Amino acid sequence: MERLKRYFKYFFRDELSIRHRLVNAILGSAFVVQFPALIISIFVGTGKFGLITQIVMTVIIFIVLYLTNKFPDSPVPNIVIVIVANVFVFPLMYFLCGGYRTGIVIWMLFGAIFTWLIVDTKWALVTSVVTFIMLNGCLHIEIHHPGYVSYLDTRNDEILDTSIAYIFVTLIFGFIFKYQTKSYEDQAKVLRDNDEALRLLNENLEEANIRLESASEAKSSFLANMSHEIRTPINAVLGMDEMIIRECKDKQILEYANDIDSAGHQLLSLVNDILDFSKIESGKMELHPVEYELFSVMNDCYNMIFMRAKRKELKFIIENDPDMPAFLYGDEVRIRQIIMNLLTNAVKYTKDGSVTLSLGYEKLSDEMIMLNIAVKDTGIGISEENRKYLFDSFKRIDERRNRNIEGTGLGLSITKRFTDMMGGTIEVDSVLYEGSTFTVKIPQKVADEGKIGHFADRLNRRNEALEAADKGSEAEEKKKGFTAPRARILVVDDVKMNLNVVRLLLKNTQIQIDLASSGEECLKYTLMKSYDIILMDHMMPIMDGIEALHKVREQADGLNTDTPVVALTANALVGAQEMYLEEGFVSYLSKPVKSTDLEECLLKLLPEDKIVNE
Ligand code: ADP
């Protein structure tokens, strides 16, 4: 019984097609009927010819049943059944079992229709034509040579045979159609259930997506807040420190102040790296191509790196191809960031020797060049096995050797992402303990035909001119500026320290400054006095800067409905500038604000007649 069940399960297993299960059902039933019939015939005794026919039939059914299950994907066993049944068995039965007056014609019809169920259309068509010819052939042979047919004994036997054939064929087809309909219904139900499951899954996915989106929004606003929260105190520290550098004469204290300045800027660049990285991760980093002067980028990098290299007694060399175009079109800020990241690393990971920045180009077309930036150092180098991790985020290699060197493992990852975004490549060539060369290639548009010349020559000329013009210290330099004693501005910020920083930064300008520590306080001032400029912080409790700006604009009897308002904020996220301008701010200053930026902004916006001594 167990074995029978196993066979049943095997013949009707789910992975078989409905057509295949049908073939199994028919052949299985035929075998179940044919095999006992053969045994009975052997015992009861039947004609030699009948016995051979029965044995052949049983063997054929068995072989085809075996083959069709052994090779379920092959159409051959089905074709074999169709040919054997239609071409051999039925025509043979026609002559052996009584000709057209018996049920054999019904069986032949059965064979022809059955063909359509189990083989594909092409084979079914061929077989139909063949069976038609076979039936006609049998009928003609019977008409012309009735002696070839062994007729049944009586007319009653013929009627009985026809009736049995009718009943069998009807039952078999009935079973087949019912089985097929049921199978399709079952399949349709499974599909409906799957559909429902898919719909539910979709709904869950949509919900998860909404949750993810809101989590990502939360992350963005967390970043904005974090940027604000961290940059605000840095702003205060750097601003106050700048005041010390400006005003203090004590050498020792100036040294401390310079250390605070360098550590503060380091902290700031770290916060910026994390912000940049998060922006890249969330896909919010965008390129802002502008026309820029290559010399100015090199100059900035030189100024920023020169002192660091000097402090470590490293030689800092800048070389360039003098024929390079002087003006390019691209994202100047990111290009500078890439060069700075590579130069900072080169200085960080080099104990003695030199750091060299080389700029070159290859012409791609009349309008495009490939900008080649190479930063070479004589530092600790990078082993071959570590090179593959170089551009991974937060991955610092050889941490044991580099434990005294500050870093987050983000610089090169950000550099690589920026390079990729600009359609460029970055490569590294390094020999352990001898040094490394990082080469970045970025396609850039040429904005002007002019050539840059030798950077080193231009730099020397500029330095000589600067030295001649100004023999004073860096601190002296910072004390220069303009005055505007008749100008009046209002500064709004919820952090007292920030208010103080702006006040102190502008001390030398003699501008009259009012300080408001909330949106509400700002509205009180704007009712009482008319200002030339309002500097407004964005993130303030209760009433933020944007709301305060709108209220100032709409203030009935307000004296500042047209006063230019500048956003003074630590929000450095992408799109911040556009957002502020759209809200109605005239300009945007990112904290920690530099005194030069602040003064430049005021100079632009203050009425000219109030500026003296520029
Ligand atoms: P980090 O903030 O640690 O400097 P980076 O992403 O800039 O992060 O660099 C990843 C790692 O690659 C560094 O920790 C350092 O081990 C190695 N590296 C980067 N530049 C150099 C270089 N010029 N010479 C030797 N090792 C370097």
C-alpha cells in the first residue's frame, strides 16, 4: 500500500505539467488494466496471436511510462505513444476486432483526439493527417478485401463492442477533461493566493519604504542639526581665538591661540568630511560646475599646505605644465578638495623628504582636457595588500604604524567618490617605506584659450610683491579693513557667544551693532530702529530665522520691511544656499564665519555713503 502511495505521489508530483500528469494517468490506468488482463489470458488460455499482442502492448505501455517519467522534459515518449497507438495498435485492432461495424472507429477517434492533448500542435496536425489516412485506408481495404477482417460472431457482439467503446471513451475523456479543469482551477487558486501574498508583500514593502524614507529624512535633519550644533561652538571658539590673534601682543599666548586655530580648523574639516560623506551616501551630493582659474586653485592649495609642510621640515614642490589652459570649467570646490585631501595625506604620512604636486593635461578635444593631478611623497608608502582597502570608508590601514597620525579613514573614500562623480579615475603607485604617488585624472572643459605659465614663477613674483607691500605679521594683516561708524546692523542669534563673535569681528569697523538673542527680540528691535543689514541665524528655538524674516517683512509699522537680511547659519547641507535665497534672504554666510567673508558681505550690502576708509 505504502509503495502504491509512493508511486501515486511520484506520477502526480507538483513539478510535472498538467499534460504530463494526464499522460501518467492514462498510461498508468492502461497498465493497471493491461497487466492483470495479460495474467488472466495466460491462465485462461487464449490464442497465440492474442497473447503476443497483449504482451507487446504491456511492454510498450511500461517502456513509454518509464521513459516519459525518466525524461519529463522530452517530447519523444509522447510522440512514441501517439505513433504506436495510431499507426500500429488501432489499425491492427481494426482488422482483428471486427472492422468498422464495431467500436474500433470510436477508439480511432479517441486516439486522434488524445493526440491533441499530449503532443504540441505541429505533431498533432501531422498525426491527425496520418490517422485520417490510416482510417480511410482501413475502410477501403475492408470494402475491397473483407477477407482481411476477422468479424465478430454476431451483430449483437458488434453492438456490445460499440457500446463498450462508447462508454470507455466517454468515461476516459470525461475523466481527462474533469482532471484538466480541476488542475487549472487549482492552479488558478494558487495564482490567486500568490497574487494576494504578493499584494500583501507589496503593501509591507511600501510601508517599509515610507519608514525608510522618513528615517532618511530624520537622518538628514539630524545631520543639519548636528552640523549646526557642532559648528556653532567651533564658530565661537575660532571667532574668539581670532580676536586673541588680532589683539594680543604676548608671544606665548599668540602661540597658544595659533594652536587653537589649527586644532579648531582640523575639527571643522572632520565635521565637514562626515557631512560630505553622509551627503554622498544619501545621494544628495551635487556638482556645481563654474568657470575657475587653475592658478587660484593651486595657490589656495599651496597656501594651505605650505605651512604644514614647513612645520615638518618637508620640501613642498609644485610643478605644472606651463601650456595648460589657465581657465577651466568644472566643480572648483571639489577639485580643490581632492587635491587638498591628497596633499594633506602626503604631508601626514611623510616624515622627511618632500611632497610634490604636479599638474599636467592631455588634450581630449578642442574644448575638453584631461586634468592630471599627481601628488608624490617620500613617506611611509603603502603595502600591496593594503592598497585594495585604500578607498574604503572609515578604513584606516596599518593602524598600528599610523596610530599617532590623526584621521578618520574618510578622506580617500570621499576623494574617490568625487573623482567618480566627475567621470575621472584615481590610481596609486607606492613602494613601502619609499613613498607613494596618487594620480587623479578628471575631464574638464576649457573655458579660455589662455595658458597658465609656470606656477612657481608666478608664485615667486607674487611673494616678492607681497613682502614688499607688507612687512607685518599675519596678525597685523587681520587688523586691516574698513570702517562704517554711521551704519547700523542687527545680529540675531540664540547663542550669546555667537553674537559676541560677530560683534568682536566687526569691532574695528565701528559699525553700530544691536544684538538680539531670539526671533521675538528681533521683532522688537525692528519696530524701534531702522537697520542697514540684519544678520539672522536660522536654527533658533520657538521662532526660527526664516519665520522671523517673514514676520519682519510683514510687520505693520515695521521699520525694516525692506532691509536686506543675511542668513548666518551653520547649516552646510546641500541646497541650503538655494533654500535661503528662495525664502527671501539676500545672501548666505556659513558658520564659522570668517571675518574676511563677513566684511566682504557687509561691504557689498551697506549703503556706499556710510562706508569710509576702505
Ligand atoms: P585618514 O583620515 O586615515 O588619512 P584616508 O582615507 O585619507 O584616511 O586614508 C586612508 C588610509 O590610507 C590612511 O589611514 C593611511 O594608512 C593610508 N594613506 C593615505 N595616503 C597615504 C600616503 N600618502 N602615504 C601612506 N599611506 C597613506
